[in-house]
Amino acid sequence: MTDNIIKLRNVSKNFDEIAAVKNVSLTVERGKVVVIIGPSGSGKSTLLRCINRLEEPTEGEVWIDSELLDGSEQQLNDIRADIGMVFQQFNLYPHLTVLENITLAQKIVRKREKKEAQKIAMQQLERVGIAEKADNYPIQLSGGQQQRVAIARALSMNPKIMLFDEPTSALDPEMIKEVLDVMLMLAEEGSTMVIVTHEMGFARAAADVIICMALVEIVEHTTPEVLFNNPNHERTQLFLSQILTK
Amino acid sequence: MASYEIEQKDIINSNVLEQLKIQKFSLKDFDWREFPWWFAALTLISAITLIIVLTNPAYHEAFLFIIAGLGLTAIITLAAFSIAIVLGLITGLSRISDGVFAKNAATFYVELVRGVPMLVLMFFIAFVLVPGFVNGINGLGGALSNAGLSGFGSILSALSIRDIPMTVRAVIALSLTYGAFLAEVFRAGIQSISRGQMEAARSQGMSYGQAMRYVILPQAVRNVLPALGNDFISMLKDSSLVSVLAVRDITQVARLYAGHSFRFAESYTSLAILYLVMTVSLSLIVKIIERRYANYDR
């Protein structure tokens, strides 16, 4: 029996009358890395945000670890604490130091003692390779460093699932690799990850499952080998031909 | 760790040096277009007036008389501003909340206050709202006495409108008025924080209230500090309106002095210079705060 940690059943999301995601069903197995690709406006980010309900689906069911999300506030907060999210714009708290950024939710959501939270924060900072920046403010860091802090902040909550919403799209080119390296490390350690990205090299290297979205629907759901060598759907072919140079 | 500390110190040192460079005055850099002539003129006039006030016996006497009201002006302004901050924060948060009642009640209050002149509000609150409130309490006391709670009830029904001094009514009026203004300041401050901050906090499992308290408000309050400072200065000036309730602040004391001595020039010049000295020095402090936080982030 497969252990599906995320289950989306017929999920749709409309903004006003316009569909952003239409009738998507998707399961994610525990420990697998799922990469979502597709042209902009195809609904990738909205689908990702439906998983931790930053967007409330207009229709359909979301199951996290065999629990149906019913929209109740307490369940939502509990589930979100178990789902780490990394944003395109980092969204670090600018008024707090790096260390405080990572300890804040640990203290008030996980109810950890300050000492313990700091210890965990330092471990995660070591893991992403910037422990020496613990006392700096986010503004003093480069984009790549800020994004690694954001990953450490998410990891410090011991998430069951990590969501990445275009984590390298706002970065200068020379900083993309340091962030992707951290994500590859997490993938190798067996974290469950759902990643929206335009980094095809990364997708090919890290993904267990790759999903191509176009026009608010999933058009292809397969392995990286098939998708990059022999895509089935014409939409996928079109998209890949537009972004991959020969 | 050691190398990082040196790095940190270097950053601070270079910042300080840069500031010194800007502040160091040299004739070559002097740009008469950029020079704050208005401030020089203001300082000059204040200085001349102060000298007159301190040397001319008639002015001196008026000034000493008026200064007696300074304590009350300060107390009224500080008390009303503190209450207004609390009221403004609650109202501002209500205006952006999802609660239909809270949102509408807050907007009702803000628009009501903004639509009525402050002087009229002062009269209305002191002579209509507060007495009406006391009547309500008396009525409640009567009802409680009838219901058998005579001890507590008689305390409430014995409350008289005369027990509420005009100074207290003035503070209530000023804080209700400024509560509405500050609500808009806080609302704008909160809405200036990018949506991603709330999303990041919520995605970590914080409730709306926790995200507001630990993530949004600390940033919003820092952003609105200069605006709060300016509103404090406005309130200091508007506190002169309490004189219409015969509260003996500096304006009322000046009116009294002018009224019985017929020395209008002496009284009102001293009064004006007193306000001016206070507001200009406060606005300098606000500028310093503003500059400090501008250097700090973003």
C-alpha cells in the first residue's frame, strides 16, 4: 500500500469568476519529490498554495496525512505548522535577526523553550551553511543567503512536507545554485517536497515525479525521464521547446 | 565567529563615518537653495521674542502668569494621546478585520469623527455625550436598586454629572477625536506591510492574532512612528481647544490674563511663542527618530 501524505481530490480555485486551478487531483507519496512545471499563469503556485490553504479551494478536498482539511482554524494552524513553505520573495521577518526569524514560530507555535529553539535554529543554519549570520538582520544578507535562512526557518518546525514556490526566481543568477544545492540535499535525505520551479536541470536531477500544468490543469504527470525525453502532451512539448535551448 | 564580529564592527564604523561626512559642514558644500531658511527665521524670531519676554517687565509678567497652565496642557495632551493610541490601535485593527460588526462599527466611528469640526465635537462630548452617559448609568443604578442590588445600585444612581470635572471631559473629547485619526494611521501602517509577511507567519502555523502581534505590528508601528509623532504635535496644539470648556490650560490662562489686564499683545505673543517653542522642538525630535529608523532597515 502506498503512503500518500498529500491527496488532492478534484480541487478547483476561482478568483472571482476566473479559474486559476481547475479540477486537479493529485497524490504525493511520503518521501517523494514532486516538481510542478508549466508556463506562467498555468496555476502552479495557486495549486501549491491550496495544499496549505494559503488559498482556500473553491471546490474539492485536500487531505494531509489522512486528515481532511475542513477549514477550522485550529486544524489549519496545526496542519500548517507541519508544512514548511518557502516563498519566491523569501518573506523573512525584517525586524528580527536571522536567529529570531527561526526561533519565533518554534516558540509560539511549537511552544519550545528559548534555549531549545535556538539550538534547533543553529543546527538548521549549519545545515544550510550560514550559521555565522545568526545575529545579522535579513537586509544584511544576499538573496541566496536570505532564501537559505527561509529554508532553515521552515525546517526548524520539523515539517512533514516542504513546499517551495519558485524559490530561485527572485535570485541573481550566481546565487541560484547555493539554494538548489540545499534543496538537493533535502531531497537526498528523503524529505517530502513539492516544488514549483523553472529550473529544469534541478527538476531532472531531483524529481521523482514531475507534473506539467498548462491552462489551469495538469496536462502531464510522469517521471523526469519521460517528460524530458519523450513528452506525451503537445502542451508539454510546446512549453519545453520554448524554455529549453537545443 | 571572531572574523564575523570584525565584519560587523566594520559595517557600523563605515556607517558612522558616512554620517559624519554628511554632517560635517564646509563652505564648499554650502548650497543656499538647500539651506533651511525657514528654520533659521523661526529660530531667530523665537529667540528675539524670548528675549523680549524675558526682559520687558509687562511681557515677563504675562509670560509667568501663562506658564502656570503648562502643567495642565502637558497632562491633558499626554493622557489624551495615550488613550487615543489604545483606541486608535483597536479601531485600526477592527477596520481591517473580517468581522462585519467590528469593521462597520470602527468605520462608523472614524467617519463620524472626521465629519464634525473638532470644536463642535468638544462641546458635544462635554455637554451631550458625557451627561447622557451619566444619565444612562443613573438609570442602570435605579434598575439595579429595584432588582434588589440596592448597595451597588445606589452608588450608580448617586453618580452626578457634576462629579465629572471638565478636565476629564476635555481628555475624553480629545482622545475620542484623536482615536479616530490614529486609527487611520495604524490602518495605513499595517496595510503597508507586504502580504507575504502575513502569509509567511500563517504558513508557520501562527494564528491571525499571533501573526499580527509578533510579525505585522512590530513592523507597522515602526513605520508609523513619525506619523504618530506628528499627531502628538497636532494634539498639543489642539489641546488649546479645551479652553472653551474653561479648563485652565495655557490658552485659557492667557485668555484670563488678557481679559483682566487688557494686555492682549503681551498675553497672546507669550502664548504663541510658548506653543511654537514646544512644537518646533518636538518636531526636531520626530525628525531625529525618523532618520534613525530610515537608516535601520529596508
